Amino acid sequence: MLQDDSPKWNFPPTNGATSYGLNGNSSDNFRGKRVESLIRESCQNSLDASAFTDKPAIVEFSLFRMNITDIPKVEELKEHFNSCFDIAEKRNEDTWKNHFDQCKKELNKKIISCLRISDFNTTGLKGSRDFESPDKNSQWVSCVRSIGSSGGKSTNSAGSQGLGKNTAFFNSILRTVFYSTLDRDGYKASEGISNLITHMDNKGVTRQSIGYYSCTHDDQPCRAIYDSLNLDVNFERSEPGTDVYITSFNEITRTEDLEKIIKIVATDRFLPAIRNNKLVIKVGSTTIDKASLPIIIEYLKDSDNNVPKQYKKDALDVVMFNDVFEDTISPIIYRTDELGIEGQFELKLKVGEGLNKKIACYRNVGMRIRNFAKRNNFEFSGVLTIVGDKLNCFMKNMENASHDDWQPEAYTDPKQLKIAGKLKNQLNDFISDELDKIQQLDLNDQIDSGLGGILPDLNENQDSNIQKNYIGMSKLDTSLESDFKDTNAIVDNKAVKKASKKKQSKSLTEDEDGNITDVAFKKRIHQGKTRNNTVNSNPVENNDDKISEESGDEEIKRKYSLVKIDISYASVLPYDKYGAYLVRLFPVNGTKKALIKVAISAENGEYKCLLESASTLDGHQLTIENGSIVGIELTQNKETSLIIKVKDNLYKSFKVEAYAYKKK
């Protein structure tokens, strides 16, 4: 039972104010993407209203049908529509006439289709009692009573301009929407809004274009109904949250069709939020959350059978962006502090055949703003995350109404406008520069998963099993002896068969984590002259595993048994302008003690890389001997990243190899 006795439809008089026509109060920034925009805005609003840090916001979409007579005080509302019909007829404008002809048909129906959007684990819309103080800018006032306002939100919120709420009206043929909330303080509130045109009622009073189903008392301003409203008979709210009822939602009438679209749009726009368990979306029998995401991704992979034609590219983009998130690639960092904005852009890039040549950019709430695309002669996919509250807030205020691009001109202050322009340019340059670095690297034209990762050239005539063993073998071949100077990744079948006949003093074994636990080979006598390849190094003292510098590679082979570790990808990229490079490698097997060899690739052979120093990403110095890094631990199927300093920073092509070693 409503606490107020007289809720009714109220279109306030204009009192000589400006008249508004169709779309006069709000621009349809979402034309052509109305359903997609509605899904995005609904998820965004619920993320903003999340009540917990350890629980996800839940958004539920539910189609239902109801009698036209169940629209509250529908006969009152029809009177205002009839006045609008008369104006549309007199203006004789096709747009107006077509719109109100549709409205007339809807109002003449006995049953209409509707959409309910409900959220849970949220705060609800606070401030429903602030109708007399719009300056408080509460969540309720901002959502229900304001245009172009996103008040009551934190600097980390997904919304920015407050225009997204218009998507609900543009998805309603009648442009009539109802809101109902239960906030965390236990306050209930509801209200209806109908967005028509300025019109004259049957008493000759000119009425504003926006009307409210609300309460009036003693000529005071309209206020919310202090009770909940439920138009869906199959639903009842029992916990804090907000319900939005969109009347005459005719864009999609079948739940299975809505499920298909939401699977794509939700994952496309909120992939990190879902991955990080910040957002859960429910529609029909489908739940999209962290646990079900792998199933959704597999569903999207089969886009030919599962996805509507217009969404196929979006579906495949989601699959590729998710693969980048899944990859252990370390992000490339770009700080923005020099512009006076604390924060950073974090970019993860993956290079490989068949990728989409796009980089998705996400705000820290997990919402995608836009994709960057660049033409290159290699294929890649990437994700960029804006990190830091101040940077996110600044970038958010640059977004357009549809949240799919940044517009520096959104800032009117000259100083802020200048910073915004520089920031957008620096972001574009950062992405372009990182892609150019990959473009410039001549890694034997074999770029694969990871930044510039290389795989060996495979002879088409070689046995496919040999190729498979090298590229992705789960266990190292115990019959093969590795030579430190041997840079050829693949041996022919005869070599394999010959090597397999050799007797081994011990076998190569792995523990349950895939680590090499015993590197032991039949000792060989290495003949010939020793080469002294010692370069300036920065060794770590007191290292029991330190390799002697006495006689270069031959001394290493004399004292230590070596076995080559298969690497699924490796890359060496410029790290700064002072000769530092970022080395990344992804070993198929792990070892407690590894030797990393970085060589310079050239047309006429390979040369030792003149290393000055090497360190982990956290600054721990590593031992360098004879152009190689030693004593480092590698973990199976986990990326290892190093920073190396070289004497000549003009190198363009590198080769990276890894070995497990042990004293003989």
C-alpha cells in the first residue's frame, strides 16, 4: 500500500519557458546502438553503485509482458499523449507523426512487452528524500530528476556526464520508464517519467515535455512515492538495489535473443570487471561471471553458429582480448606524472597470426572505452588499462556521451584543455611507439605469442613430430645432448636417431612442477682451441653456482653439463634510450639453475651480445659470464622478464636461448 494517497501524472506548466519538441530534452546519442547502449549503461550504473569490495555487483535483465492497464494511472497519461498526437498532426512532420503513430498503436494494445533491469549487491539510489534540495545532487535526484548530471558518484565511477540514463527512454516506444529503489538505509522510493513534447492540456495550460508519476502535496514540488513499485508480477525485491521498468520494449521480444546480445555486449564492454569478479550479469538462464567466462568465451569463438551477424567481429575481438589478459606477458608502463596527473597506462601486447590488430582500452572499473587500431605488417592484439584514481578521473571527464572516445574539448578551462590534448596525444604516441618497436625488430620473421617472441624456422620436409616436439614438447628428450655453441633449434631425423642410441650415465627427469631435477649427460672431451668471449660483467658475489670466466664457452662445457630448455616464445625489446632492453621468455620446462644466452642475429651468423649488466624487474642484479646470464630460476610455463644493459644500443635482432646446467 502506497504511503501517499494521491500519486498521479504531473506535467508541470511551462510558465512561459522554452518549448521542447521530440528529443528536445535529450539528444539521441545512441541511435543505431540503443540496446547495446542500454546494456552498457545499466552495467555501468550498477558498478558505480556497488555496495561491497568483496562481492560483485549483479545486474539482471528480464523480459516480461503486462496489461496496458497496469501502467499506473494510464488513463491520465493517455490524455497527455492525445494532446501530443494533435500537435504532431498539425506539424505534419514525418518524424513526429511516425513516432506518435507508434505510440497510439501501443496504447491501443491490451498487452505490451516490457523490460526489467534490476541490480543487487548495490547501495540502491540514495537521497530519495532530497526532492526539495536538488543542490544536494543525490543519486536519486541525479538519476530521476536531472539531465546531464551524474552526481553522487565517486571519481572512480564509470559514468561521467549523466546522459546515459536517456538510453532507457530511447528503448521505450512510449518513452515512459519507471524507477523503484530500496537503499541501504531502508528507504523505499519509486517514480515514473514520461518524456514527450511540450503540449497543451484539455484546460488550455501549456505543459512541459517531461512528466512525472509522483506525489504532490499543498502545491509543493513533485516528490518520489515513498514506497516500492513492482510492474513485474514474477519479481519482488527483498534487498537493497534498484529496478528500472522500460515500457513498450519492442526491440527484442524473445529472451534467447536478448541472451545472445548481452553475452557479446557485456563481455565486450566489461571484460576486466567480469574477470576480476566485480560484475555479474544475468539474463534468462544465462549467468555471465568469472566462473562461467571460459564457457562464454568458447561460445563466442563459434561466432558463425552462435552470434548474430552484426556482432561477429565484436565476439571475436572479445576472444582475442581475453587471450591477452590470460597471457603472462608483463605490461609496458607509461607514467603520466609529468603532466601533473598521477597514474599510468599499462599496455599488454600479444603478437601472432590471425589477431585483430586492435588494442582495447579500459578504465580501472573494468569498462572498455574504445579500441585503438593501427595498420602494421604484423598481426597483434592488446589491452591497455588506465591505472590510478586521478588519471582515471581526468580521462573520464574527457569522454563523450556514449563513452566510446576521448574529447579534450570537453574541458573548457584553457589549462585543463591543453593538458587533455597532450594526454590524448601521448597515449596515442605511446601505443604507436610500442607497435613500431615490434615492427622494427627483425626476429627472423617469426613473431609469435608475446612481444616479438620467435620460433625457429622449420623445414617443410622435416617430420611433423620433430617440429611438434620442439615447439611444444611437454618433456625434454633425454637422448639429446645440447651444445652451447649450437644455435640451430631443429636437427634432422638422422641426428635424432643417432643421438638416441648414445648411452647416458643418468637420465633427465622432471619433478611434479615440470622442473628439471637432474641434468646429466655422458661427459665429452671438447677438443680444439678455446675462445675467450669474456666481456665486462657485473657478477653477484658469494654465488655457489657462479661459472668461471677462465676460458669462455669451452670452459663452461668442460665443467658443466647443459641441456637446452624449450622456449615457447622469447623477445628482446628496447626498454629505454640508454641501452637497456627488456628480455621476456616463456620456458616450457623449469629449472632451479638456468643459463640465459642472448645473441645478436645477423645475416652472416650470430654474435655474442656484449652485456654490461642484467637484473630482475625488481632491481636484483644477476650474474653475467661470457655474454650469458647464469644462476636464474625458471618456472615451467611462466614468463620470466629481465632487464639487460648492452654496450651498443643499435641492435635490431636478437636470439634468446635457455639452458639448464649442472657441474659434471
